Amino acid sequence: MHPPTTENGPARRLAHLGWALCECAADIEAGSMEKAGRCLSQAMGLAAAIGDGPLPRLAEPMAYCLARRLIRPMIPAVADALIDPSDHLDRRCVRAARRNFFKLSPFPKAAVAVANRVLLEAMENEKNVHVIDFAGPAAQPCQWIQLLRDFHGRPEGAPHLRLTIVHDDGEFLAKASASLADEAYDLDVPFQVHCVAAKIEALDFNDLHGVLGLKSGEARAIVCTLQLHRLLANAAGDDAGHHVNQTASVARLQQMAASTSCPPSIIGGEAVLDDEADAAYRSPATPLGFISPPLTTPPFQTPPVLTAFLSAARAVVSPKIVVLAEQEASHNGVSFRKRFAEALGYYAAVYDSLDAAAAARRRPAADAERAEVERAVVGEEIRGVLLREGSRRRERHDRLQQWALRMEVAGFRKVALSYDAMWQGNDVLGRCGVGGCESREHAGCLLLCWRSCPLYSVSAWRSDGGSAYGIGCEYLTDGGLMC
């Protein structure tokens, strides 16, 4: 790969910075450590020369991950002795940074608005509603308070509402429960909250009925926000995963997986599309147009732990609706080089959106809040994508079409978002005052975009009513199944 050329001085330095970082990742994957060291040194010099800005700030956590991976094979003892900032983040600071992320970025608020509308529509005329939220660290009490208000405003009146929150921060759960109880009392909404202090990957999927406190006679819904990808890590610790057994034919599933969309490769500023039919789904306009993102997506995989969760969710919880929100990125591949290039383009858009959102707030503290979000929220996510491997790598984001395939194989059918649900998301983005925020309908789902670059997807699902085949089923030569 040759460094990009452009006549514009600042643009050329930015292009060279991205090129140097990607070259370093490629050299690390190839084992060319001396070349990787030179590229990393060049990248850090370029970042220092450019000064402040989204890309130079992003270069810091990206370069940190490269440096750790550069040292690891050469001097393992030194690599192990280095302090990992992830192990020393103060929980209160992280909690505050996540609140600021929810306030600063319009995308989480838009996803919540869409999810709440989907829940209201699915639970119309239901008298006993149980919402199970696997939001994890992305959760904020204001989203559930708004849900209480939405149910209170129903023409038929509020249902008896039960809310189960799965979150690993006990202090957060206690404060959220108190806030919700006060709001429900003020609204005179019959309400109960059930808190589960755990990460989604630590739950006992064989006893979801007891863990989630399920009761008979209730209409249930599941909301899973930026958490399901954590179950893609293979329990055995390797990146290969396990192919799930499927009810459709092998040929059909391979065709679906092959059609999974990727951003175009962009070399020298010109997009090179592998398949023009997917052009509408791809995102050529990114702050890092000079980067060549992954040319292929990971093969379709569903590890046993995700299979177990989806099977239990369908058979035990029996939800009327499932709302899924995920990062719209391809960070689940084995190749470090391709994963790094994808992450650099994706998080450049994230940093750029945060920069614009902070500027739009016009508050003295906005830049400090943005810096804390970049350090404790987005920076930690980047380290999860790039620095860890095997079962320790929980940040395994995949694109919407991969998730759609997994959900269909698990026995769920997509529910197209209504006009009102999509309007809710558009309205939140429109009122945020940040010009680059966009939304895009894709096959009945919603993509939340920054300057045409999809960052998050929101989709809705329900049980298809048929049998879902899981582990233990094998294909017969005629395309049937033997269990």
C-alpha cells in the first residue's frame, strides 16, 4: 500500500496519519516488527504535528493498542507488566462518562426513542407488561422514565408494568430503582422493578425463568442495547466460533452471509465497490475515506453461548417483541489488520460526531465532557476491539445483516419498524442541533448515521411460531435436518 497523495497540506497529513496507523497494523499481523515500529513512530509524529482534532485524538488510543501488540510478542514480560488503563478506571468516573455520552451523542437517545415506540405498539391493550432490558452499561434511568410516561399516556390507560434491568453496577441499579419508583408514584402507574446485578455473559441461560423473575399472565418484551455482541466470544477462547445448525438450506444461508454488506474499499479517494447491488447499504462518506476497510466479512457464526441465550429467550421468555440495537461495524473478524482498518474508519466517525455534538452544546464544560467520554467510554471500547483476543474480546460488533441472519436461524422473524417508530428516531436526531446526524431505513430496520456513515442499527423481532433448531441438529444430504 502506498501513502495517499493530496495537494491540501492538512488533509495530506491526516491521510498520512491514517495510512501510517493501518500500515503498522498490517506489519504487526505480518510479524514485521521493525517496520511496524517505524510506522508507529511516524504516526505519532504526524498526530503531534496536526494538533487537536478528532483524528489526532483518536490516534492516541489506536496507537496505544498498536504499541501493546507490538511489544507483546517481543517482550511478553514487559507487555504483561504494563498498566492497562481499563483495569484502573474509577467506576464513578465511568458512570459519569456514560451519562455524558447519553447526553452528548444523539444516537443513544434516538435508539431509545425508537425502542420505546416499538414497545408501546407491541403492548397495545395489554394489561400486564414485563419489559426485560439487557442494556448493560449503555443504560440510563431517563430511558425507563420516558417509557413510564409513554405508558401513562396510552388512551386505554397504563398497564401494570414490571421492568427487569440487567446491569453489573449495583449502585447504579439502586439509584435507578429509586428514581423509577418515585416517577411511577407521581404518575400513579402500577409498577415493579426487578434488578439483576450481572453482565449478560454471566447469566445462567438454563434458568432464565428464575433469573428474570418471570410470572404467568404477563406480556413480555426484550430490549437488548449494545450487549448481544458480547455473546459472540467463544467460550473455548478461540476466534473461530461454531457454525450453528440451521433450518434453511446450507446454500441459502451461505448466499445470505455472502451478501452481508461492507463499506466500500476507498483508495485514493475513489470508492471501489465489490458488489454494486449493495451500494445503497454501504457508507462511502466517512472522515477516513483514504482507508481500505475489510474486503470480506467474517463467516456466518453463532457460538454456543449466543445460541443458548437466543434459544432460552425464545422458549422461556416467549417475548411478544425483541428490540435489538447494535454498533453497525465489522469488528468480529480474526484478521487484526482488517479489524483495525474497520475500527479506524468507524471510530473516526464516532469521534467526529462527538466533536460536533460538543460544539453544538455551546457550554464551557462540553469539551471536558467530550474528552471524558472519549477516554472512559469510546476509548475503552476501542481497547476491547483491538487489544484483546479469544474469550477476553467481548467487543465483537457485527453488521445488521449478520444479526438478521442469526436471529432468523434462532427462530425469530423481523418486524418492520412502523412509520411512527422511525419518525421518533428522526425527530430526536433533528432536534439535537447537530447537522451531520442522519437516519436511514434499511429493510424495515433503522440505521443511525453520521454524515451517511452508519454507526448503529435498531431492529425489531418476534418469534416466528415454528420450531427453532439448535445444537444437536445436523444436515442431511437432501437439505433436511436430523436431531
